[in-house]
Amino acid sequence: MHGPYIYKLSQAHNLDLLTSTSIKALSSQTVIVELRNDYTRAKNNVAELSKRYGPRHDKMIHANAQFNEAEQNAQKALQQLALGFKNNLTLLQQNESAIVAALQGKKLNTVLSLNKKPVTTNLTVS
């Protein structure tokens, strides 16, 4: 399962859009696809405008602001998805523990009920 891996990556490395494309669980998320497209458009816009304008030009300032916003939105969305995966994993682990405990209890009850049954033998004493 990808959940804990994604959560650890997002906490340790500020998971970015490029990393998320290599994680199948994230790359198919509609939100991630849209955010990645916004991020790529903003990045390409900055690259294109930087060929014509200096860093203090109004268009460059605006393009950089859009790029930073796209990057921040992507980070927030990835953090939320990672946290969701972590919460789902925790819930699944709790369910697994409850099932294991129920099975152990059932096994114990079966053993105890077998111990209560009288054992009959066909031995005769002479």
C-alpha cells in the first residue's frame, strides 16, 4: 500500500508535483492532474516571459506570483491526499486488529468448549 510511503515523503521532502507523477496512487487523482497542469502552465509561462522581460517587469512579477500560487496549491493538495492515505491506513490497521482479536477469541472459545466435553472410552477393567 502506498499510504505510509506517501505520507513520509510529504513530511520529509515537501512532496512536489514531479514526485507525485511517479506514485500511481496519486497520478490518477483528478485534483492532482488539474494541479499539475496548472503548475506546468505557470512554470512554462515564467520560462517564456523570462526570455523577454527582466525579473522586475510587471508581467514577470505576475507570472512568478501565479507560479508560486500553483506550487503552493499543489503542495497543500498533496499534503491533504497524503494525510487521507495515512488516515485510511490507520483505519485499516485498526480493523485488522479487531478482526484478529475476534478470531483469537473465537479460537479460545472453541478450545474451551472442546475441553468441557466428556471423553468416553471403551476400556473395560478386568
